[in-house]
Amino acid sequence: MKSLLLLYNSMFPKSRRLRKHRQKFPFERRDAMSSKIQELSPHELRYHCDEAQFDFESTENLLSLEGMIGQERALRSIDFGVSIQSPGFNIYAMGPTGSGKTSVVIEQLQERAKQLPTPDDWCYVQNFSEPHKPK
């Protein structure tokens, strides 16, 4: 790995690498953008919500929401992935920590499992000719 890094550094000296990035973001452009920056007062830095628009005292009075809001395409993709019954297919859910992606996938898997017969138990045996495919 060190030899590759040395080769890269010798082929592209630091001054040349920096020059390449400078051309993407010319200095003159940054000056033009900075003229649009305006100073804000402390009051403008914060969003103020009018509490009179709500008809509840506390969010504890509200019903909890089911499912994932605004993620219809993701839910359809999970449903599609769960419906594939061929070996070698997986579901990969990506998103910020705490967004509920794992909970939604587990919930959909449990709903699908209720509709299917209980599967038989499995016992894996080492496959010496193809270790990545146990028997």
C-alpha cells in the first residue's frame, strides 16, 4: 500500500493536486458569493412556532404514528425484497441512526411471516468444496 501511495505522490506532486482543486472553485467565485451574506439578529436565528395553531396541550395526548412517514418507495422496496424467495437475495436498509429503518424492516418481516407457513428447522453442514455455501 505504501508503494502505491509513493507512486501516486511521485506522479502527482502536491502542488499539481492542489492546483486541480483550485480550478474547480476559483477564488473570484467565492468573493461573489460572500457579498450575499447578511448579518442576522439573534431573533432571526430561531424559528418561533405559534402554539395557538395546535388543538392539544401536549404531544402525549396525540396518537402514535404507525409506519414510516414519507417513505412509500422504501416500504415498497422492502415489500418487494421480502417477497423474493430465491437464495442469494438480501435487504439492505441505509439511513441515519435512529430513523427507524431497522424497526420498519423487522415489522414488515414479521407481517410477512404471519402469512406464511412455519418453516422447518435447518441444520447447516460444512461444505468443504464450496465453503461459502453450507449444505
